[in-house]
Amino acid sequence: MKYLADTANIDEIKELLNYLPIEGVTTNPTLLAHSKKKLSQIIPEILQLLGDKMIHIQVMSEKSEDMLREAKRYRDYFQLNEKYFVKIPVTKEGIRAIKMVKEAGMNVTATAVFTQQQALIAAKAGADFVAPYVNRLDNIGAQGVNVVSDIVKTFTLHSLPCNVLGASFKNVNQVYQVSLNGCHAVTLSYEIFNLLIKHPMTDKGVADFTKDGIPYYDIQF
């Protein structure tokens, strides 16, 4: 399973890349607003940190032709390569745009996915990733993990090359459950990443090793 960082905060991205096996960054208009930086400023800063890792940039347009123009503009403006993924919501115009953007030679992440059928249609249209919103589904009683599981099973059943990128997580158990259900990738906030690797028994074990080992580890380094 691939791990991506769902943030536009440069300090958070720096730390996550430094310590964890992050394979890319996902952005959206809301994350951009939190960073208080313009798209033209923040994307080059993120790209400088990412190197050859993935970047997912969401379009703002509502019409398919405009989505295509917007996607091309970002590709050319930021000089993006094959690691660029255009995030397109699974609206009626968005599905059409997925086909158009793919035909133009760009990768697509279908976003704002809430049902198995939305995911299947997006995959058939050519999406490389579909991003179901796990916690938002839970908030409306729709069991986000089960939706992810259904999408994974559907893609396997129909031999579709599209991957599932789980998004919108609020706790570690949600990440744990989708990983057991075959989710290909997850995009997580800085806070959730830190919770993934945190456990009081690990902290206690390290403290015990330190206490017991100090009198005996006598080789200098």
C-alpha cells in the first residue's frame, strides 16, 4: 500500500518525507486555503521537496472543457511530468473530463467518490486512481471501509487497472481496516501519520532498553 501526504503545509511535508516512506502529496482547494499560499507559490515549493514522487492537483473548473484546459495549464506552467495526477471530481462533467484528460496524455485521480458505482464509472472512463472519502462516508452512516472494500473487489473482478486511493481519515482504525481490505494507497494528514507509528508500549520498550543497556553498551561511536 502506498502512503501519500494530504497536506499543502511545507513544514509537514518536509518532516513526513524525512522520516516516512511517503510516495507523493495530494492537494485540494481546502488544503491550499489552510496553507494561505497561492497555487503558483505552493506547488513549486512542494515539487522541490518531492523530486520524482507523485503530486495530485485538483482542478477548480466545473465544465469538462475547462477542466482539460486547467489541467494542461498546470502541467505546462509547473513543467510537470508523468508523476502529475489531475484530481477531478466524479460529477457528470468530471467523468467526461477524465476521458479527455487521459486522451491528452495525463494521469487522473477521480476524487469525491462516495459509491462503488461512481468508482467503477470513473475507472471505466480511464482514471488511474479513485479516491473514496472514508470518514465522510462514516459520518453519514455509510461505512467507508465497506465502500473501499467493494471498490477493490469490483476492480479485481473486472480486471481494471485503476487503483483505490483512500482519503478522508480521522483515526488509525480506518487506515488499518482499508489496508486489510486491499486498498492500494491512502492519503493521510500529518496528524494521522504520527498516530500510525505511535504506541505507548513502543515508547516503554525503548525506555526500558535505554535504562538496561546504558551500563553495558561500552563501545563508543
